[in-house]
Amino acid sequence: MHLLRKFPMLMLILSLYGSAQQSRITQRIFLVGDAGEMQNGKHPVCDWLKQHIDWNDSSNVLIYLGDNIYPEGMPDAGKKYDAAKAAIDYQLSVVKDKISKAFFVPGNHDWKQGKSGGWEQIKNEEYYINSQGWPNVQALPMNGCPGPVPYLLNNQVLLIFMDSQWWLQKGEKPGLESDCDYKTEDEVITALKDIL
């Protein structure tokens, strides 16, 4: 508990069970927020996850809930780019060469805290994560789009990825002219209702 008080993050372990007749776990979902706030080049929750969870177990799934890069997302190049890349690489290292899936959802820090250029920062982060070419890792939703993006983990668990910062973003963001599946708040709400 001391670790969670010291570092502002969320780590929630959710175990989903099959029918009452089954005793085996069908899915474990680990939710981690604020993983981009590094402490001396490390992140204690990522370290804990590497040491205590079997990431070669396909029933384990890791979701980074946003603020994957502090303080203002992933720029195009330079010293800040190198620090941003190091933060993402550290998070990726949890599932590197493993079979468990990991997903990255952006947060306000990834969007440059709502400042101008935030949309570019998001696209840089998504491109970097998805360009690794790992079949078990993905950034969702893509291109700064709001979602919702349904993702079927198995025949009992459906994840729905949404980017809540899209709603709050005052600066540039994808809208009516974009390639997003849903371009307005009404379309997002309708799509979410349809999925549910």
C-alpha cells in the first residue's frame, strides 16, 4: 500500500471467472495508470509486474490507462523524445518476448496536457508503440480518435477502448474531416450504446 500512496497510479487486478461450474480463471486484466512518471529511470509498478506475473500466460492482459509519457507526450525528436521513448520502452519491457497482450490508451499528459500540438504527440506515441511490430501490443484507439473500439479477448470478455481526453481536448483533435469511425460526441455515444 505504501507503494501506491507514494506514486499516483492505479493498479487494479480484475479476475473474471467462467460459469459457476468452472474453477479456472478465464482472464486477468491488470490496469495501470500514470506509468509514464518514471522514478530515476524506473517505474516500480512495472518492476513489480515483471517480477510477480507470468506474462507467458495468455489469460493475463495488461492495459496502460493513460499518462504513458510525462510530462507532455512524445515529441518528434530531441532530448525530450529520447526520454519519452525510454518511458514507453520501460512499459513495453513488461511484455517483451511474451505472449500476454498489452494495450496502451492515451491520457491527458500524452495529449500534451491539452496544449497545442497534443494531437501530433498522440500520433507519435501510437506510431512508436505499434511500429514495434509485436503481435501482442497495441495502442488503441488510433490516430487520436475517440473510439469506441471493441476488442474481443475471448468468448467471454469484450474490452471497449475509448480516449476520454478527446472529449476534453481544447486544441487540435480529429473531427468531422478525420478518418475516425466516429467524429462527433453524438456518434461516439451512439456507437457505445450499440456495442453495449
